[in-house]
Amino acid sequence: AQITTEVFLHLRYEGTDCALMVTADGYPGHTHSSQAGDFHSAFTKRYLKEFGFTIPDRPILVDDIRVRGCGKSGINSVHKSKMGHTQAKPVMMTKCYFEDGYMDTSVYLWEELPCGNSIQGPAIIIDKNSTILVEPSCEACPTEEGDVCLTVGSGPQCAMGTELNTVQLSIFSHRFMTIAEQMGRVLQRTSISTNIKERLDFSCAVFGPDGGLVSNAPHIPVHLGAMQETVQYQIRSLGNKLKEGDVILSNHPCAGGSHLPDLTVITPVFRKGVNRPVFFVASRGHHADIGGITPGSMPPHSTSLQQEGAVFVSFKLVTGGVFQEEAVTEALMAPAQYPSCSGTRNLHDNLSDLRAQVAANQRGSQLVGELIDCYGLDVVQAYMGYIQSNAELAVRDMLREFAQRRRQQKTGSLEVESEDFMDDGTPIRLRVQINEEEGSAVFDFTGTGIEVWGNCNAPRAITLSALIYCLRCMVGQDIPLNQGCLTPIKVIIPPGSILQPSQNAAVVGGNVLTSQRVVDVIFKAFEVCSASQGCMNNVSFGSDRIGYYETVAGGAGAGPSWHGRSGVHSHMTNTRITDPEILEKRYPVILEHFSLRPGSGGAGKYRGGEGVIRKLLFRNKVVLSVLTERRAIRPYGLKGGEDGATGLNLLHRVDGRILNLGAKTSVSLEPGDMFCLYTPGGGAFGSEEDLKNSGPQSKRRRLHDTFTERGSVFEYRMAQEGV
């Protein structure tokens, strides 16, 4: 009689990977269910809540059966507190600060409090290992079992209105960011691909009813500015056609996409009584293969969009709460109709990760709904506007401060300009005109090279992502990255250029290579820091059965008061590298070598970060694709600092030949072939002459940093002694 049992079934839809532990509690059995309960209804309701959709007519599999047994002794607590008939007296009085200021506060010792006494707040109860604070308008009452029963009173409450409160502004900023972070955790937990689960190549964000970015988690910068363009495109395209229970899938560059492997899933958030979405939540994840001419869907020599994989403009992934698996499967296999192209080579991972993205959005939608339930729609949307206005104000202040520094340096001009080149010689030119009075600026990319016959074309959304990232970096405050950053900015991009190509131009390299060069050009204009490696070092390989993709770290550029970091992802990329154990277990490859690349960072007062060396030994026949930059033009240094080293891609054939693969190539490999990647270093800031003139202390500091980075305790001690 003291033991109770409860049955759980671990259930999942056939063909999916995410199982849910389900109990039939609250779902009694009937003639069409098991005697233990209606697990089918319990599972579908739970699945709809977790993922935002169901898969009707799909068999439900039982992975395992669990029975939980609970034994209860039924023995009550033997502790009995003494009853007291007199009111307890405080041992002392003190001043304690509450919302209305300092208040006289009684202090009691727990062991001297008889049960049955009522203690009015404000009061402090001190035990041997805890302290209990009884707030004003609250009451504490010790019980016979040795507990304290706290009753929260009905004191005066601060009404929350739509007017700006600076404390609430900070709270709402963090709440919106937390929503995006929790979406990211759900996506990582429910996805199955190496790219999303291990490398974390995804981003999640919250958007306002106009599609403007409100807040994001610190995920991938190149995604975040572009996602806003994607959401706004869907609003313009679909308008009133969006209904509750719909989820949109998009990746086309004309619809705010970055490149085709980045699939964006958008969920509108509705409220009762409101016909249009009150918010949007979205997640963008890089899928390792969506078809195209090479495994990994990162072809080095693609010349049209169709060669890069499946295309989605405004595709309804979920309609009325039903996942459209058949339709999305057909779209993912569609690239096979083009010459030399294939449909996706890993449909199972695509579908699983898309379901995970929908689940992440569902979690974000729930959290936004809870926020609205707590404060009301008017208050939440008002603070959304305040958050964006706060970012706008911070950017205006930054531009004014920069203009003032220019005047103090007696340069006179409030115009700055810079130029850098892609490895093929295509220029990216920028001229910035600053209006000090308004705190605004015009970023003019006129003079940038024309669209290229290749895939380094970057959609307009990519340039906006780079710009919003740079502005956020240059603001000396902790503000969310949102659309407010771009409000004071006018952007001019010449149509038909590499930064605003035609609709069917190949763009897979623009997202991962040209975006980095745009960042370098912006920072060069403002002299913020030297160039980082300027490349994401894209490596993909696969066959008709597998596909793998990774980006590899390099050296970061130095700044006016810091050395560049070594072996890090910088600027527009923020992913992990796959753990060696996972890489070697899942794919036919051995990680032969992975280290920093000594001497690749530029020398100067503040040295550039070092690139890395990464060697992959292949065990099976695969097709290797390499998509890189900074193999011909070195990452620049500033103020006399040396440039960083260029990168190098080598192939060691099993027959002993060594081949230079160049910056962009696709090659068939045999078992025993080894690919060796040498990534670029970062540029230095300030000359070595500046270092000599700064005295022995700075020299010692530089040695200290160098040796501690390389992990040599002996040399570190020598550096401390000035040797």
C-alpha cells in the first residue's frame, strides 16, 4: 500500500530522432487505447507544444518502456517546535534599505522563536546557516514542524506603464536576449547534424511586428543582420496570408538570404484579438548539404545559384500546425534536375534539423507569449521600441565622438575612406560622410567592383550584416545588436556590383569570404583595428552518402592597445570547430595535426594573432572542396604595423606529390591523401619602432604575452626577468 507506480513511454514519430518521455496522467484509457492510458493523445499534445506541429498518419514508435516506483514511509517529521503564547521580541533593531528607502527592521534569532508567533515585516530572522528576510507588507509564521510560512502581503504595487523606465529598459533588453538564447539551446539539443549540434553554426533572434531585429543571442554575426531582411521580405510577400500555425522557410538571396545552405525558419507570433503577428521569431542554421554540384553545397567554382543547392523563397514548412514533409523533401531533391547537380545527399539530417529549428521557434513563441501575458502587449512593444531607440542613440553618440576626435586631430574633414581587394583583384571601396550635428552617416560603396563570374558575390543583406556588426563593435556600451543600429545610417550600394549582384548570381562565397572583407574595409576607414584573417577557411568534403563542412580559425588583427588573438574565429563567423573524437568517429578522416602557425601574425607594437595549421588524412575516396581568401593579398597592418601572412592550401598525395590547391578548388581524393591548411595571420597595429620607444616595460609585457600564449613557463619566467 506504500508503493505507487507510474508508466512512461519513450515515444517518437517514425523517421524522426527526437523522442519524448510521455505519461498518460490525465489521459485515461478507453476502448481504442491501452489500459494504462491514452498515450497517443498525450504524445501528440506534448509534441505539438514542444515542436509547434504534428505529423498526422505517421506511425508512433515506442523506443522503451519505463515504470517508476515510489515508496513512501508515511512517517511525519519528528521535529516539534515549542508553542509560545507571548509575542517574540527582537534581539535588536537595524536599518535596512528597501524600495522606499531605509526602514527600521527587527532582527530575530531562529532558536528563540516559538511557533505560532506572527512576525510582521520588515524583519530579519537569523539561523545558524541561513538568513530569512521578511519584506515590508509580508508576514512570517514559524510552524510546529520547524518551517517558516511566509505570507506575501498586498502592499502598494508599482504600476507598469508604457512610459520609459531605465531600470525596466535594462531588464527587457536582457529578457529579449534570454528568449533568443533559450531558442538556441533548444535548437542545439534537438538537432542531430554535426554542423548545428557540434559546430553551433546557427543563430536565433526576436523581431518586431515590422520585421525589425529586436534582440539576438550572441551567435553568428553574418546571420543576424541578414535575418532582418528575410523576415521583412516575408511580411511584404505574404502579408495577410500568414496564419497562426504557419512556419516559413526561406534561403534565397533576393529574400534576405546569405547563402543557400543557411536555411531560415520564421514563425509569426499571434495574440487573441489581433489579426496580424505581434512579433516574429526566427532561426537560421547552416545545413551541411542541400544538393548542388559538390558534396557539402559549398562549390568553389559555382557560377549560378542553381548549382549551389535547393532554393526556397517563401515556402510554408508548417501549415496549420502540420509539418509539410513531402513538399519540403521534393524541394530538397529538386536540384537534381540541373546538369551535373544532385539533390540533397543527407535528407534525414535536413528534415531532423528543420524540425529542430521549428521547435526552437516554438519555444521562442511561447516565451514571447509569457512576456506579453505578464506585462501586456502595449508595454512589451513599447519597450521593444525603447531598446531599438537606445541602440540608435548609442550609434549616434559614437559617430559624434569620432567626429570630435577628427576635429581635435585637426584633420578638418568628416569624411573617411578606405579600400581593400579580393584575391582576384576586385576592389571594395568605402567612403563615409559623417554629419556631426545629427550623429548620422552615409556609407557609400560606390566604386566597388562589378559582379564576378564566380561565387564571391554578396547579397545586399550580407553588407548590412557586416555594417551592423561593425557599428555594434565600435559602440562603447553594452547594447543589443538590433535594427536601431542602422537607423542613423544611409547605405549606398551600386546595383550590379559584387555587393548587390543579380538575382541568379552565385553567392556561396560572398557570405563566408566577401563579408569578412567588408568588415576589414569598414574598420580600416575608422582605424579601429588591423585586418584579421579575412576569411572563414571553408573546408567541405563528402560523397554520395556523407557530407561534412567546417570553418577554420586564424589570426585576429591587433588594435591600438591590444595584441591580436591567435587561432580564433573572428568577425562574421563565431562557430566552433568539430571535436576530433566526433570528426574521426563519424567521417572517414583522421585529424593528423592541429596547432598554431608560428610567425604568421604581423610584427609591430601590438602584434597580429597567429593563424593555424590543420592537416586532415583521408581514409576513403571523397570529393574535397576548399573555398578561401587571403591567399594572394595579405591582411593589412595599421599605423606602421606589418601585414599578416597569407594562407596556403596544400595537398599531399599518397604517391608523394605535393600540390598547391590555390584559394578555391574541388578535387577528388584517394585513401591516404592528406589536406594541409595554413590559415592567415592578423595584421599588427603600430610599428616595432614604436615598441622600442615605449620602454623596457612594454618589451617585457610583449614577451610575457608571447610566451604565455605558447605555454612556456621557463621562457615566461625569463621574460619577467627582462632576459
